[in-house]
Amino acid sequence: MGNARKTVLRLLTRLENSGSYSNILLDEGLERSDLSPQDKKFAAALFYGVLERQITLDNIIREYSRNPKNKLGTEVRVILRMGLYQLLYMDSVPDNAAVDESVKLAKKNRNPVASGFVNAMLREFIRNDKKLPKGRNATEELSIEYSAPVWLTEKWTREYGKDICLEMLKTSVGQAPVTARVNTVFHSLESTLDMLAEEGITFERLSVLPDCIRICGAGAVEHTKAYKEGRIHVQDLSSQLCCAALDPKENDTVLDLCAAPGGKTFTIAERMNNKGRVLAFDLHRNRAGLIESGAKRLGLDCISAGVNNAKVYDEKMPKADKVLCDAPCSGLGVIRRKPEIKYKEPSDFDRLPEIQYDILKTSAEYVKVGGTLVYSTCTLSRAENDEVADRFLAEHLDFEPAPLGEAFGSDSGLCRMSITPAKYNSDGFFIAKFIRLR
């Protein structure tokens, strides 16, 4: 695994210095490496694990290091994070191996002083029974334990209460589930499930939505015959529930205004039995191309994809029975998929509610009288969710809230919902539904 660790060190150091997208950086790094499949799996787990637990790891380094963070140097700090992560969270790696391999990494980079420092600090951490540092208050304790920034812990406690905040912090770390929807327009549910089982994919059917399955274990569904034949597409359950709230019908005209990479677009078209029109847009041509290629794979020819600025009204756009406004957001509901979100500053999100409102306001102009508008985000933030929905209703008296519908079970009468990850073991999500009166 030595080369795997060396690869991870190089990639994490580059990520620290450049701010690249972690998934793209890792995919490209592993693609170019000569690592075995087993080593690639280990490297991916270590890479994402260190990124996910960085706040916890840095608190340990701060506790045990006599050097200020900025004096350690990026490379040494990354080596320490990697070693500590293996000691704390990778049961398959013996403690001695975690220490020895970390020391080797420091030596390979021609830093004898650093190698001694790495060895001493990791062994001291082991001697102290791998205890996490104590926070100065309850908020800091949660921040250290669940590797969440203090500002986020404070925000969720303030907006959702202590119990739900704790629940959300617990589900913000760990592997996110892989969920898929079966394309029943052209293939029966049972035949597709049989095909997946024959290919060694284990899954569970979800009672919330009949055509939805959760993949168990490490099966890569994108490599299966079922996927290549267009029998399934990968889409989180919360995102599928958003489409259930929209409730598109055969022969509807539907607009999906922030559509890429297309998961919701595909589900909408499938719920319409590929009959009607689904117009899907993104701001960038290459992302609109993802929708086109996905629709082609699934055989959904009722979908047309194009480029459009969702903030600007287009008078050429048809009036629609259903409009989905899945606005760009801070992504606080998908932190376990994109852990680098945690390392942004709260001020990075300040402009989002105004952007979201502008897109929602423009989306409303395309809705027919009697038609449905759904506003959704993959974040858990009152400012981006409830406050945007409240402002919209206050300034658009021709719309009123509408019930989310039967897919939401006992919550079907609600007109909006914040879905926390613990509810369905899905992404954090917000859905608000409106109907146009006049």
C-alpha cells in the first residue's frame, strides 16, 4: 500500500494548494497511476476519509504539536492527517503500520527532521489511547467529534434544535448511499432487478417509492449491463421525492430550469411514461450535453436539453403545466458526498438566497394557471429554503402553497419539507410546492 499512500499524499497536497474539485482530482490521479484495483480502493478511502475528517485531525495536530499550523508545512501536515486517520478510522491498518508508513513518507520527501516529528507525535497519540482533544464548550465538542466547522454546528443548532443538529452531524460523515431508479418505461421492474442480481449487484427495494432501489455494498452500477442498456439511472432518494412532489403526468409540458446533470429530468420523463415534453436547461453547454447523453442512453426522447440562464425570462419559452426550480445552493445537505463544502466560509453563501429568489421568480412566469411550481435545494439552511419560499409567497399573490402529495406518506399534507439525511438515509433536501391560481 506504500505507493497508494504516496499517491494520496501527492493528491491531498495538491488539493490543499490548488483548491481543485476533490472528485475530479482523485479520479484523474488514480486513472494515471499504476496502482492495483485493491490499492486504488484503499487510496480512495484514505483520500476521502482525510478530507472528510480534516477538522478532527487538525484539532489533534494542534493539541499534540508544539509548532503552529503554518510552520508545519503543507506536506508534513497532510502526512500527519493521513497517519492519524488510519489510526482512528481504518481498523484494517495496524497502528505500527500507520506510524511506520507515515514516517517513510516523510523520509521519502528528504525531511529527516519531519520524519522524527511525525513518528513522535503519532506514537504519543497512541500512548494517550487516541483520545480526541476536548472542546472549550459543547459546540466545539461536536465540531471535533463530527469534523464539522463551528459555524455550521452553531447554525444547525440555532435553526433546527440540538437534537436534529446532532442527528445531521452524525449523518454528515460516512459513506453516502447509492440509490437508483428503474426505467419502467421500456423495461419491467422485475426483469431489471433480476439482471442486476445476476451481475452480482445486491440491493434493497425502498417502500417510499416503488421504482427506487438502494445499492448495497461496493457494486459499481455504472459498469453493469442494466445501466448500459438504459434500465436504471443513479439518483438519490430525496431528489426522486422532489420529482414525486412535482407529479408530472402523461402529455404534460414540463420545464426543468437548473437541470444538469439530469437525474431529475430523467425521473420526470419516466413518470410521464415518455409522453409529453420535458424541456431541460443548464447555463453551460457541456452540462446540457450530459442531459442529452443520459436521455439517449435511457431512450427518453421526450426530453429536449438546451442552454438557458434561469435568472432571465425567455419570452420564447412555452407556458408549462409543471416547472421545477432546483436552484444552485450551498450544498449543506450533501456534505458527506462533497466534504470540501465544510471548509468554506459562511460568507461564501451570503449571495445565494438572492440568486435563488431571482431564479424562482423567473421560473414562476412560465407556469400556466392551475399549474405547479416546485422549488428545491440540496441544502439545510433556513435562509436558502424557508425564507426564499416565504418571500416568494409574500410577493406572488397569484400562487399559494400546495400539498406535497402521497409519496410523502404521513407528511403528504405538508406544502414544504426539509428532508434531513437521517429520515430516509438520503441527501439533505428542501422541497416547497406551489400552485398558480390566476
